[in-house]
Amino acid sequence: MFIWIILSSLAAVYMAFVLGGNDAANAVATSVGSKAIDYKKGVIIAAISNLIGALLVGGHVTQTIGKDIVKIEYFVQYRNLFILGMFSSLFSAGLWVQIATHLGMPISTTHSIVGAVIGFGLFAGGIGYVYWLKILKIFLSWVISPILGAIVAFFIFNFVRLLILDAKDPFLNAKKYGPILSSFVFIIITFSTIYKGLKLNVPFFQSVIISISFAFFGYIITWSFLKEREEKNGVYSKVEKLFGVLQLLTATYMGFAHGANDVANAIGPAAAIYSVMKGAGKEFFIPIWLLFFGGFGLAVGTALFGYKVIKTVGEEVTDITPTRGFSAEFAAATTVLIFSKLGLPISTTHTVVGAVIGVGIARGMASLNLGVIRNIILSWMFTVPVSAILSGIIFSILKIFLTL
């Protein structure tokens, strides 16, 4: 039976690998699209921040994927079927994501793995083996997250436009308000990490105080860096260059949030297999080495195959500049991190695209490429049923030919 821990871990790394090619690209798509950073730097930022987010906050959503979609207790006496089903879910979801990545389609890898696990549950035991109320909550989060991302991005970009772009001295105001915006990034990342993230049992009030301290530290660093920037080129060009610096921070923030939420898509089923074999389904274990392998796979996949989806999200939905990219990344990362702390496996692809659309709406509907948006939405709609059917078929075939 130990062989299935090895096989499921390898399948998890494969899923993380193809997930990185499709989904982790969202962490840096707008930064690369706005030309704030080049592709190579984007990959490095995405790799490191995804790994850190996975290790520090990735356990919340992993548990949801692993034990809250199909009813593990129903498989206590049939754990071999459960192991086979979770393995099938990983393999089928990874296969569909790989196909979509090859086509340059920014599908939801969250949809892929959730659909695959649902498919296994239905083929293994029928509708009674699935937590439909939990599925409903997940589906609702998929609708809410892109809308929330769009709304937050809309207001952030309008905030930037009001206080900076439309000011009498945009460059001076960018240097004035830039550190304030960066301090919000520091406070959110710090709070999400130490409060129920690292399992340090830090009380809420103390977590807030520590987070504010880190935010002040971030403010000083950003202020010191931006005050050295000189006025060059045109008014808006120099402002955009300042926000290009800030996008390094939001790209890191988005990578952290992505690792926190989407590592579960790769390792959730593997953690469920590990838990069933170790605790007979009564407890849920998430070994740290599995979180590490998941984060590592995300990083490598982004480096090797992320360029196609980066181009779609960062360049083809709407024209992205550093101020627009900053607004979209900040909004998307905050939304993803909130849902991660709630343990809900939302789609970072949905959220990032929603945030980019929100920035586009702030500029006017004419700035949006509605054809690309339509194709993205259609690919989302196909993902759950395709993954579910594929998972069910692979599970059924393996059940016939393998005896655990």
C-alpha cells in the first residue's frame, strides 16, 4: 500500500507542474503584460512567492479539497476505492489542465480538481457520496470571487486615478501615496500568515499589532526607495515607472495568495490518500513535505509553460499599464487570500480575469476585448463536466484492471 503514497505524491507533483503552467501564471500575468517586469523575473517572483504561500497558508484549502467534497467516512471500509479514486482525480485533472495550457486557455484548475473529485464520488457511490451543500458553497464562491475582484480593482484604480493620475503633480502624489498602498500589502500578508496561518496560536489583537508593525516597516522601505526616483520623460510615463516598482510587490503578493489557495488543487487528493492510510479517514493529515512538493511543482510549471496563459491574461483582455496592473493584482490577491482563509477553493484565474475586467470597466467598456473574455468564460463552463467525466472514466478503468 505504501506504493500508493509514492504514486499519489508523484501525481500531485504532476498536477502542480501543469497547474503552474496554466494557473500560477496569473500571479505575474499583469506585471509582465504591463512591461513592469520581464518574463524571467516574473517566473522567479512567482516561483518563490508561490512556494512560500503554499507552505505558510496552504493547509486551509487543502483540507477542503481532500475531505469536504466526497464523504471519506463512507470509504473507511473501502479505502482502496478511495485511494484509487483520489489518484484518478489527480491524474484526470492534470491531464485536462495540460491540454488547456497547450491551447493557451486560462481555465480554472480549481474547477478541474473539484470536478474530478465530484466525478470520482459519483462513479464510486452515487450522489449520496458527495457533500452537495459544500459544493454549493464552492460554486457560489466561484461566482462571487471574480465579481468581488472586479469591484475591488475598479475602486482601487479609480482611487489611483483620483489621487495620482488626475492630480496637479501626479509624480509627487505617486511618491506620496505609493508607500501607503504598499503598507496595505504588508499588513495583509503578515496578518494572513501569523493569524491561523503558521499555527502559532497568536491571538487576533496581537496579530493585528504585529501586522501593523510590518506595514510600517514596508512603508519606510517603499518610501526610501521611491524618494530616490527622479522625474524623467513625460508626466504619466514617470508615474507608470513608479508603479512598475510597486508591481514587484503586488506580483509577490499575488504569488503568495495563489500558492496559499491553489496548492490544494495539486496536493489535496494526495493528502486525503495519506490521511486514509495513516488514520483510516478519522483525521486529516497534511505533511509539510507534500506542501513543499506542491509549491515546487507550481514554480517549475510556471517557468516552463506559463508564457501562453501570461500572454492571454496579461495582454489580450485589455491594455495593461503598471497602474492598471497594480490595481488588478492588489484586488485579485486580496480576494484570493480572503477566500483561502475561509478554506474555500476559489479560482485564481476567475479572480485575476475579473480584476483585469474591473480595471477595464473603469476605463470604459470599449477598452475590453469581449471576444477573448467570451472564450475564457466558455472554457470555464466546460471544465467541471469534462474533468468529472474524465475522472469517472479513469477511475472505472483502473478499478477493473487493478487490485489494491
